[in-house]
Amino acid sequence: MRIEFPHSAREDFRWEQPLLRIGSAPDNDLVLAVRQAGSHHLRIQLDRRGWVLQVLPQGNRIYVNARPVRERALLRPGDILSVGDCRMLLCSDEQPAARPPLEGVSDAARCAVALRAMGGPLSGKVIAVDGVLEFGPLGRYPLELPQDETASFRLAWKDGQVWLESLQASERYPLRVNGAPVERVALHPGDQIGLAMHRFLVDAPGMEREPELPPPPPEPSHLPEEDAGPRGEVWWLIVTAAVLALGIALILLVRF
């Protein structure tokens, strides 16, 4: 995990452990100012679901992408975490441009690709990616940015992949994917596109890689009973047991 502090002189913070503690007390992993956070304000824990934020009893309200969190929240790379007046950008360690391309995307999977707006004025909208989409002043979906900044980007299909391309860049608010600045990149399912307060999640279940199933165990070259003794010994045991059973049956029949 890498945490950036946008529009701040503070250096990036890197963390590789499964638990991150944040607060103003010196025993925290990430220490904030007293005016920003409680002594033990929150923690972020990595589990099978991903990064899970938990607000501790000494912590006040926390915001994720401008939405209040009172107890718990599931975090994604590219989220903006606000504690007091401290803003933290959660970044993935993987660079989007360095990922291998997706292969074998079917037409049915392509029809199911959509963007879910998770933050900003378009929050709540689900936008199908069935052609060329342009966001910005001249696009179908205008983007409001602070300080009268302007920026635009486009999504388009090419070679079975959805490509994100910056058309007009803002120096103050760069286009990001999972927290990393990008100019042109192929998108994967679950990616988060960020531009200032705007957040878009790539919802593409049909494009996700299927889990690789483990290979079946090899068939044994011989049966387990063959290890019990010399070959054919098991059959003699079966014949012997059958003869004994027949003898007992005859004795009981003669007796009664």
C-alpha cells in the first residue's frame, strides 16, 4: 500500500504489513497531527476481502470519497480518505500500465461492461460502456472541477479491451487509475478511475479471469490392496472367508 497526501508537502507513506494504525499518538504506524486525528483514530486491515477500514472508539467521523463512515468500510485503491483536514489517497502498488492485457473477451462480456459512479456529482449513475464515452466540457458527461480547472477523458473499445485516454489534462488534478496517474491505459475489472472528486468503478464481471482449477490428482499405477501383500493374496482371503461362512451355515442347518 502507498498513501499520497494530495496538495501537501508531506512525503508518500508506504506500508507492507497487514495492519495499519493511524492516529495522533506516537505509537501509531502513521502519525497525524493532534488537530487532525484522535490518539488512536482508525485502523486499516488487509483480509480476504481487501482493505477494511475500522473507526476506533477515539476516532471521530471519517470520510471516504466524501461519504461519512461511522464504523467500517471496504476500501479500494484510488479512494480518498479524509481525517480532519488531512486527505490521503490510497494507491495500489501495481502500475496499471504494466499489467498484461486481457484476452478472450466475448461479445456477451463486452455488453455487460459499465462504469459505476462512486463519488462526485454523478454519484449513483451506472453508465454502459458500449461505444465511445467522453467525459469533460465537450463530452456527454461534463466534469465539474475545483478552482475552475478543466479536464476530459475518453473510454473506447479497441482489440477487445476498454482503453482510457486523457484528452485534456489538469496539472492540479491528474487522471488516475487505482491512485496512479495515467495518460492512456487498458482497464481491468474493478479498476477505479479518479479525477479530483470524481470516482468511477469499472464493473465488468464477464471480463474477470476465471480462477485456475488445480489439476486432478494422477491415477495410481496400482491398487492399494496390491501393497498389502503378494499379488493374489487378497483373493485367497476372500475365498477363505466364503468357505468359512458356508461351513458355519451348514453346521447351523444340521443342528436345527
